[in-house]
Amino acid sequence: MSAEPIMEPVMTQVDPIDLLNAIEKASPMPIRPEYIEGTVIVPPQPNDNHNDGAFKLAVQFFNAGFDLAGMGNGYRAANKDGGTMALLIPDFYVRRRKASELDESYRRAHKGWYPVDMISLVGEVTSSNHWTDTGPKLRTYAAAGVSVYVLVNREIRTAHCYTAPVLPDGEDPTKAYYDDETKVDLGDPLPLPSPYPTLDTAPFLKD
């Protein structure tokens, strides 16, 4: 679908996890809202090319020996005070570890969200909400300390690998960024830092 995402600022006294649960329950159709930079975002429904391409990128990691590559889990990033900074559902990811008993306890305590430090690499494929993935999500992953952010921007037909996350003094997550970027045209191989494989971005040429 090409519909725009739904966005709603969150009242500070409301736990974002509870608010997202309420939105999901009230929706007449299945949705998976996220919480980024103080705003609830309901992403547009992705089309087949989005899902097919994201899956094929995840499979490339698995075929390269990264057994913990995957899709579908939601992750929570916390502020210094322990409050929820962000709730994110990446299109694909590589985990640092399989979920431990502690991780499962965390998930139960936070109503379905795993700790973001389980992730070593995260990937997003844009839909009509390309600005979310290129702005707020990029800053949020950097603020959360995710080492590698892979972005397929179908709007401008490029693929990016961001590394070296930086959270400047003051620790305002909206000021975080990645210090290094590799950019290629869609269809070209996207080099990733060791030990990850170079990614074939050709599946997105069908879009």
C-alpha cells in the first residue's frame, strides 16, 4: 500500500508499551505500531516487493553463516532512567545472541518487547514512509548503540550501510547519528563491515 503512516504524539504520563497495546486492540485490522522519538507510528502495509526483498536480505545473512539472522521481533530501547526511549520492529536483523532466560524475562516484563542490545545489525526497507527510516529510525538506532544499520531506500533507489553510532554530549537521542556511511545504487553490491557479507540488492530492482 502507498498510504501514509499514522503518527500520534504520546502523552508523557502514558507508558508507550501500554499505548501501543491499546492501539493494536482497537484497530479493525492487524497493525504493528512503533514508538519513535516520542511519537506512535503505524507504518503503512508493505507491498510484496518490500517483504520479498527484506526476506532475501535476511536469507543472505543466514546463508553466510549468521544463524541468528531473522525478522519479526520487536525491540525496546531504554533511556538512562530506564523509561522507554523507543519500540522498534525492524524489517530484518542479526542478533548478538539467542534469547536467554533473562531476555525472555525482559520480554515478559515489557509485554512482548526484547532488549535492543540483542541486535548487532538492523535493517529497514522503505515504503511510503521512507522519511521515517532515513530520519527518526536512523537516529534512534544510533542512540541505542546498534553497530550497523542497513537501509534500502526504494524512494531514491539506493542502499546504505551506516556504522559507528554516535550519541553526542547531552545524550539527546534525537541528536544521535552514524559517523560512517557506504552508499550504492540499488542493484549494486552493498559492502558491509567484517564479518558480515556483501549484500546483493538486486531483488529490489523488480519494484
